[in-house]
Amino acid sequence: MGDRDTLPGTDASLWLETTERTDYPALDGDRRVDTAVVGGGITGVTAALHCAEAGQEVALLESDRIVEGITGKTTAKVTAQHGLIYDDLLDKHGRTAARQYAAANAAAIEEVADRVERHDIDCDFQRLPAYTYAASEDQRAKVGREATVAEGLDLPATFVTDPPFPEETHGAVEFEAQAQFHPRKYLLALADVLSGESDGGSIFEQTKVTGVEDRDEGTPCRVETERGPVTADSVLLTTHFPIEDPAFYFARQYPKRSYVLAVRLVGDPPEGMFYRDESPYFSVRPHPTDDGSLTLVGGQNHKTGQGGSTADRYRKLERQARDHFDVESVEYRWSTQDYVSVDRIPFVGELGPTTDGVYVATGFGGWGMTNGTAAGRMLAAFARGESPQWAEAFDPNRIDLEASGRDLLSENLDVGREFTRDWAKSPFRGKDPEVAPGEGEVVRRGGKQLAVARDEEGDLHVTSAVCTHMDCIVHWNDAEQSWDCPCHGSRFSMDGEVLDGPAVEDLPKRGE
Ligand SMILES: Cc1cc2nc3c(=O)[nH]c(=O)nc-3n(C[C@H](O)[C@H](O)[C@H](O)COP(=O)(O)OP(=O)(O)OC[C@H]3O[C@@H](n4cnc5c(N)ncnc54)[C@H](O)[C@@H]3O)c2cc1C
Ligand code: FES
């Protein structure tokens, strides 16, 4: 347990390892633009480019380097097939909303294809069918129904009895002509196009946004950054989890963390993208490289900060990969997380019921390549003062207790359970907790909850264990060497630095 040296593959995302780091300048002083976009993942880059193409002056503000967040660690299937979702959407939200979700995601695939062609982007873009397969006879009916519903929503769906997967299946729903790509090659090329649209530069890296004020009676929005303020008519918040939360997004979506291995097979990878919609899910797609194809396998999802050793998740995923395929070697491993909205439709639109001019996109449910692309287009339309196509289904201020009721309740009860259990359980310890290199432990000392971790060099790091979002106690993530919050998914480095929201404040350091 906890021994990272025995984990399979190099600890790095394939996408980050095979592209250069970007080097856009930081913001330098005040700036006035039409639209400020906060966060440079797929949503932010796409939104900013749409704004610039419409003739707007844009500032894309990124706290670190663009496309290194969740988008830098995805599996990058570009598909409107999101597991078994359409039957559920039809049931929960009705035909109009299900159709809007389907149309937005199908259009996103065509937008990506169109941009690849228009800008001649070399990003391993490839059309492939996508399959969600039934692994048991019980699932067959569900998969068949999904095919019928999806076809009725004008998606290119059919039920096939014998998908080209090495394992025996009980049929699958096939979506024709979906796609996959190298997300960083695609988005870094779009960023080039975006920066070429503006003389004064439009991408600012290492520019962390610390606060956003909305429009107020003729006064534009104001974005505070560590490098100076930006005033803008509209602000698009594309920070994955929104850095401002006036509408309780933390209670309406939950974090799902999952794991990816890039493996080399003996022989060829299966032809197509595959998904088994169970918990945990199992995802497979090929990825061409100069020296033969890799196969990406993903899964082992769990709620962030819950579910025990994360290192064990990689081991289980490797076993699963070997059960399905003849694996020659494991080349890379990485993991990341996405937010799932309790009613399964992302939130895209006005940030809160009373905010003006600030728009958000979050809760992509593990399907942000298309949802993020569609959201980027919708956000840019909002920034132009238009009412975008499909926006009704994605309205963040929708209140539909029937669609989200049971899941909303159970997610928030789960948070309550974690909160009470963790505050009661950490052991009392004296001055020197015995924490091995690469391990972390929460201890109680003098009435304080402390997060104590030792790095591989043997140095001890001690911070508060109380999450700065809403006071839950963080848990040790042994694979990523981070402190993860089981309540709403905030993550912190060993030294307490925020890695993932909703928290925006670091864990305070404590003396040993
Ligand atoms: C394991 C895994 C596999 C997945 N595979 C697929 C797949 O195959 N297909 C698919 O469609 N989807 C997939 N997804 C989902 C998809 O990757 C995400 O939904 C998508 O990448 C989210 O993009 P984003 O732009 O919202 O966020 P991000 O890419 O995280 O971008 C947000 C950016 O905001 C920046 N930021 C944060 N705070 C600030 C601040 N204060 N100031 C300035 N900048 C800030 C961050 O640094 C980051 O760069 C997967 C998800 C996971 C977890
Ligand atoms: S993320 Fe909400 S309490 Fe930690």
C-alpha cells in the first residue's frame, strides 16, 4: 500500500508529455476588454476564440499555464455518446431538454472537425464509432433502450449485437462517426489562432483571478487578478469549478475522480471507442503514435477524497487492462476529476439568479470535450448579448426538484456523513507522528486537526487538515501525494496549496 514505485507506467499525462509547455506572458497592469475569460481549458479557449472571431477584444486569464488542468488529463473521446444517458435525460427532463443536450453535443463534434480542417491542425483527429456495451444480460435491455431513445433524438445510434471488442458482450449501442483527438495539440493550435487575432495579446498566463464583480447599473464587470484588474462588459467563468459560487454549485454537483493508463498491446488495439457504463466504468480507446498505437484504458472512478488508497486504483485498472488485453507494457498513468451535476446536465449560463454579465460553465460529468466545446460557443453568445441555441436545457438557474431531487438529497447527506465522521475519528498524537516517506495522516493535536505528510526526501509537511471551503477534514491521496476533500472535491498539495476548487484558500501551514 502507498508504494508509488511499484505503480505501472510513468506518472504523467500522455498529452502533457508529448507537447511543449506554453509561455504566454502574464497580465501587466490594468486592462479594458469586451469579454474576460477566466480559465484556459477546453471551455475557456473555445469561448475566447468564439468571442475574438465575433470581433470582440478578449482577455483569457489563466492562473497557471493553459490546457494543463482537467483538459490536459482527459481521455479525449469527442463524442455525443456519454454512456447510457439519453434514456435518463428523457425521463428526468423531457424530450425538449434531451434533444437540446443531444444537439449541442453532436454540433460540438462537427465544430471540432471543422476547426481542425479550417486551421489545418495536426492533432491526431480521427473519426471512429463509439460503443457503450452491455457486459451482462441484465444490461442488454438498458443498452437497447438507449439506442432507441438516442435514435429518436436524431443521434446516429443503432443497437449492434456484436461490437468489435475483445471481450464477449451482450450487445452495444453504437454511435457512428464520432471522434477522438490529442486535446493539447488541438487547443494549443486554437490558442495560437486566438493570440494571432489580437495585436496586444489576448492570453495571459500565470495570472490568477482572485475575485469577480458583476455589472452594476452601467458599471462594467471587474475582474481582480494578482497582476492588476481587468474591466469587461462580460466575464466568462471557465475555471472547471466556478471560483465564485453565489448559486450553491458545490451542493448541486459532485466530484468524480478517475484513472487512465496508456498501454502498449501485443497486436492492434480494438477499432473504436468503448465504454462500459457501470460503477466503476471501463473506457477504452486507441491512440496512434509514430511508433505504433497505444491504447488508453480508463475507469476506477470514485468520489474524490473517498474510497481508500488511490494507488490501488491504478493497480486495479492495470489488472482490468490485462484481463481484457494482451498488454506488452504500461507507458503512462494519470488521473483527474470532473464534476457531475445531480441532474446530469451541465450548468451553462448566468452565474447566479441575481448576477449580471457573469456567465459560467461547469458540471460536464466526464464529457467535457463536447460539452465544453458547446459551452464555449454558448458562453460567447451570452457575451454578445444573444440568447444561444440549446441554452434552456443548460440554464444553471433551473430548479427542477423532480429531475435532481433524490440525487441532490443523497449527495448532500453523504457530505454531512463525511463531515461528522471525520471530525470525530482522527487519532490524538504527540509531537512526532510516524509517517513514512510518501505517506500522509490526519492527527489531532491540542484540539487542532493536522494534515501531516512526509515527502520522498524524508521532509515532514504539516498543514491544517480543515478544508478551507466548508471545514470538512481532508484525506490523503497516496497516488497523487495530495490532500483531497471528501465533501466537494477540493484538493491541496502537501504544502496546502489549492490544486482543485471549490476551495480558493490554501490550507494554512502549521509548525511541527
Ligand atoms: C479521467 C477523465 C477522463 C475524461 N475523459 C473524457 C473524454 O474522453 N471525453 C470527454 O468529452 N470528456 C472527458 N473528461 C471530461 C473532460 O476532460 C472535462 O470535462 C474538461 O476537460 C473540463 O474542461 P474545463 O475547461 O471545464 O476545465 P479545465 O481544463 O480544468 O480548465 C480550467 C482552467 O481554469 C484555470 N483556473 C482555475 N482557477 C483559476 C483562477 N482563479 N484564475 C485563473 N484561472 C484559473 C485552471 O488552471 C485551468 O487551466 C474526462 C474527465 C476525467 C476526469
Ligand atoms: S470541498 Fe467543500 S468542504 Fe472541502
